[in-house]
Amino acid sequence: MPPLPKFTSAKDIRLGSDPAQEAWLHHFMTENNLEYHFSPTLVASPEQLRFVVALQEDQLYVPCSDELFRQFYQGELSDDLRREYAKAWRFVATLVHGAGISSASKRRILHLCRYRFQLYLDSRMILPSRLIKRLMDIVLTQTGILDPFRDRKREANARMAEILTNPQFLALLETCPHGSRASTIAERRWELDFLELARLLRLSTMRQLWEGDVSPLTLEQELADPRPGAECLHTALGPESSPRKKILYMPDLAGGFVADLAVVRSLLRQGHQVVLALKDAFYFNTPILWDLDTDPVLREGTEGMFFLHNDTVSKNTLLRHLREQRLVIISDGTSEQLNFYRSSVTFSRCWKECDLVMAKGRRNAHVLLGTSHEFTRDIVCFWRDDDGVYHMRGKAKAPWTRKFMESDLIARADKIINSMAQARREGKSVMFYSAVIGSIPGQTQTAVRLVSVFVEHLRNRMENTFIINPAEHFTEGMDGDDLMFMWERVQRSGLLDVWRFQTVEDIETSFGLLERKVPAAWLGKDATFSTGCTKEMRIALDVQRNHPELQIIGPAPERFSRRREYGVGKYFDARL
């Protein structure tokens, strides 16, 4: 086969630039079961992936470091890749030997895993993290054990909880430094809060603490001044006067997770909101969601905290929880190394709604910092290397990404509501026009033109009428969830006199105004074909119950039954 085109970094690869390269990329994604069109119920859609990764339309995200991807791309089983595979095998072998089963069962399972391992090795296509996941599933299925590391994690958590309540440890943790540069009480308070946070973050990565072999001198040195190296976190959180953040926090290992809970409480006390993302099911020493129910230490440490168990939560529901709760605990939807292709809808939406991501551990740092791809949110990673040296590094979000937070959408909606109120004061009738915008894939630009030309036609025909055209308020980067959240606030304002839904005749008139024939894709289409309009008809009927004077014009309400729910991040029905 001819050689594939060379690339400098993974983010420079563009689909469509070379047929052979594109074929190889799809083959690679398929072999790792990361191709959405082959497994739409398991793999995140491109739209969901863009909640997390800052991608252009023709970019492909690979969930590993550039260096590792380059080795796959070159088709050679390099020494580095062999070491990664060997590490994966050791993980699985450790899992089998610690499963507490008979020797015969161990041999049988190891032989089965070895056959699969050799198959993956020969393919030179499988990501080490995916290899671990597949072999781990074999072991757990064959042994019938849900969590072979349960007792080990409980012991680590218990030891760490004991340390955190030790008076000598607390005296070191709470020692106040000298030589403050703060000029006000507020600045001094913020300085001390950050010092406490930096100390807790360092301690949460010290495995010696819960493994029982750390000396008091080492601990004292770690706590002396933890701020050098933490400048990226200092910058991300901002000065004392800056708005508090919504933070997505990803822990790493049991034992350290008890300290993570102390970190979370520190962040909450400073006024931040936190979304704590755990693994969904067994992944070696990593804390998982059900540990919070079965581990006495964690059950006590998380008492009263809010758990969001819905893996496909909608934007509106998530924002409601974030308004009502300062701490939300979720699952990332996986039982493997951080993989945005397999993450839950809830995790992806939480990433999108937060301001800052704090990711702990080398595995998370490998995925987030080792790639040239950029992300939609600022990231701070902290971990220890094999020599026990503490690291903290930040990665700024892609400069071209735009974040539509709840406050942004509310401000945009309120601006429209104010213009509606002003029109009312001037004696005008207020009309909202609901039309097909994105429900026909690939026709969004045409839909916007149709709506715009028809609304202008209505404005020329109707006297003393203020008509709201949703297409005039669209901003690049907004997804279907953003738009519906904003428009529902406008629609429920109680200021509408007429709510008009697009008809077949409207579309035919619009094409006539553009001096075009109606294309086949638009024949027979009206507002009943639109997922958004279907939702809006339900809202319109609900508003009409409270405001009987509202006039609803267009297709009969009972005809709005074809479209049910948006695909995640899409403008059209999930089934399309």
C-alpha cells in the first residue's frame, strides 16, 4: 500500500484531504469501537463531542497523546507502544490474580485474555486504554466479581480519613505562613484559601499517605509552601474580586479521594460550584459511583450531597440542578481511562456548562495535555510522576470557542423581552413566528433564508405589528439546547399576542418570494416536521392556558406528533 501522508500534530489532520488517510482513520476508529455511525448507542455523536473538544467541521479527535497516535499511524510496534501494552497486560494480570478464584480458573481466564491480547497486539491498532477495557470486561464476566478492588479501596480511604483527622496533621495543614503581600482583609482571606487548596491538592496525590510509609519530615516539606508551580490554578481561579467558578472535578485514586472531598469542601467554602465526576463502574483503584453507598467512610463524607443519576440529562434539567445545588455528583458514564467518545451525555453537558476542569492523575493528564487538540474549557491537571515529583499544568481553552452560559442566554432572552414590552407600550401587537430551522439536515441556511424573507413579507403586509424572527437572533456556536432554553424564556414572558407556526403555504410563498421552485426536500414540510416547533407548540398551549387571549395560528396542535426530542447538540430529531 502507498505510504500515508505525514502530519505534524493530530489536530492538523483533516478529513477529506486524502482518501487513503481518511480510510485508515475510519479503520482505526472502528477497530477501537469509537466510530459513532457504527455504534450510535455507545459512542458520542460528533455534536456531543464538540461540547468537550474544540473541533472544526473536518477535524477528527483521537483520545490519546499525539506521540502514541503517531506510533499507530506509522504501523510500527515501537518500544514505547510495547511498554504501554505490557503495562496494560500487568493491569489485567493483577486483576486476575487478585480476584480470589481457584488456580484453574485463573489459568483459564489468563489463557483466554492472552489469546485476545495477542490478537490486539498483531493488529497494531488498539489503544492501550481500550485494550485494558476489553480484557477487563472478560475478567469481570468470567469471575462474576463486580469490584475486585473493593476492600483495597476501603482500606485506603479509611487510612486517609484517619490521617485527615489527626491533630498533628491538622496542625501542619493549618499553619499560617509569614510574609503576606495582601493589602486588604479580602485579599488576605483569598490568599489563605488558595494556600489551603494548594496544600490539599498536593496531599491528595501522595500515595504514601494512605499506603502508610510517609515520614513527618516529608509531609512537613510538602506543606511548607505548595504555591510554586500552582500559578496556572491561581490564574484560572482569578483574583478575589473575580466571579466564582463552576468547576468540573475529576479524581483519580481511592485514598486520595478522601482528600479530594476536602478539596471540594474548600472550593465550596470559597464560593465556587463543583460537579464531581466519578467512574460508572469498576476501574481498578479509581473511586466509582457505588462506592459512595457501600464504603462507610465515603458514605459519611458525602452525606447530604446531591447525586445526579440520570446519564442523559437535558440542558434545562441540568441548569435547574446547578441553580439549586452547589455540589452535584455525577458519573462520567465509563469504566475506563478518560474517553470522551464513551462519556455520558450528562458528563459532556456538565463539561460544557462549567468554567474550569480540574483533572487529577497521570492518566487524565496524558489524555488532556498529551494531545495537540484543544478543548472548550480551561483545564488544570495535577499529578505525581514515578519519582513522586508533584506536577501541575494548565491548558487554556481554544481561543475561538464561545461559551453560552445560562446567564448569557438569559441576558439575550431578556433583551428580546424588553423589546417586546417596548412594542406593547407603543400599542403594537407582538407576534412570534415558529418555523423549520434545523430540522432538515443540511438545509439550515436555506431555512434561515425562508424564514427571513417570509417575516419581512409579513412586516410589509401587517400594520402596527412587532414580529419576532428567531433566525435574526441566531449566533454561531449555539446548539439546539441553547436556542430552546433562550426562546422558552421569551415565549413564557406573557407578552405574546399571536403565535404563528409555519405552514406549507408559508414555505411555498417563501420560495416564490425568492423566485425559486420548491425543492423536493421541502415538499409538504411545515412546522409539524420540526422538533423545535413541536416543543414550542406544547409551550404555546401551556402559555395559552394562563393567557387565554393568545392566538395560535398554523397547523392544528394534534398534528404535532412526528418529532419528539433533539439529538444531543443537534437541531433536529434524534431519529433523523
